[in-house]
Amino acid sequence: MPVLTREEFDAIEFEATLTGDYLAAARRMSELAATGTQTESMPRAEAFVRAGEQWLLADDPGAAANGFRMAIADGGPVDVDPRVSLSRALFLLGRRDEAYALIGDLRSEGMANARACDMLTELLVEQSDLPGALDWATAGVKLMLSDAGETVASVSDGSAGNGTADRAAQSGLRELLRLRYRIRNDLRLPEDEYDKMLGS
């Protein structure tokens, strides 16, 4: 019986990126997720999520939705709540009401994961739901600042940490700030304190 490891899934994903054969990657990951022995580095639920992401890239949102539902049913630890990716699959399947119901559940439970906020912001922009996207973008910015122990001033004046992890966090924060700014601009909203952070 195969053992699930993050390294193997990363390798499959890398190969798919090089070759463009996302279907083969999706099938392989799905097989591993269903039959492999989970490990601390790759819980079964996360394996199903990773497989679902490959199904999305392979333009098969139905299979992707099945993978995300398997992750939800498993209930194990995941990097990002699988309902976020399931929402994308449902939109692609034309099931907007179901997608928005999931997003509503996530909102009611609290916006607690910055990566999920970022993903939902992008998803709702794609759906032309700018007010909804703005809510998630703002929540994501607040979470990123809180997680890093930073303030608006520390980001603006460049006084945040300079380590690799700090730089990656700063990059992610600035990307979300830029997306948030574009959303606010499209909504014709006045500049706020988060927008001003981009002027540093």
C-alpha cells in the first residue's frame, strides 16, 4: 500500500506543470488519496484537495467537486478549507446558489484563514461580485497583518522583518492589497488606510 507524502504530490504537480498533463496528475493523485496510507505531512483530506485542484486544471469540475467533497467527508487536517475550492468547482458547474451557500457558511463561521480569504477574493472577482470580494480581501489583509504581528505603519515604512518567511508574507500581503485596491477603485470608493499602504 502506498504512503502519502507531500514530496510525492509536489513531484506529481511539478511534472503536470511541465507537461500540461493535468488529467494524468489528477488520476494519480486521486488513486493515491483513496488507497494510500496518510501521514502527518500528507493527511488524506489534503491529498483529496490536491487531487481536486488537478481536476480543476484538467477542466473537469465535476471530478474536482467529488474530490473536495471527499476531503470534507474525511474531516482531516487541510491547508485551506476544501469548501473554498468546492465553491470554485460549483461555479464552474453553473451551481451558483450552492457555491454561495458554501461561501455563506464560511463567512458565518468567521474569516480565520488568510489564504482562504485570498482565494475567495479572487473567485468572487471572477464572478463580478466586487462587494463580496472586497469583504474577503479586507478580512485577508487584517489576518495577514495580525499573523505577522504588524501594523499598517510597519508595512508602510518598511520596518517589517527581512527573513525569507517575512519577505514571502510581505509579498502575499502586497498582492492582496493591490487586488483590494483595484476592487475599491472599480467600486469608486475613497482611499482608506490599507490603500495608503501601497504608496510606500
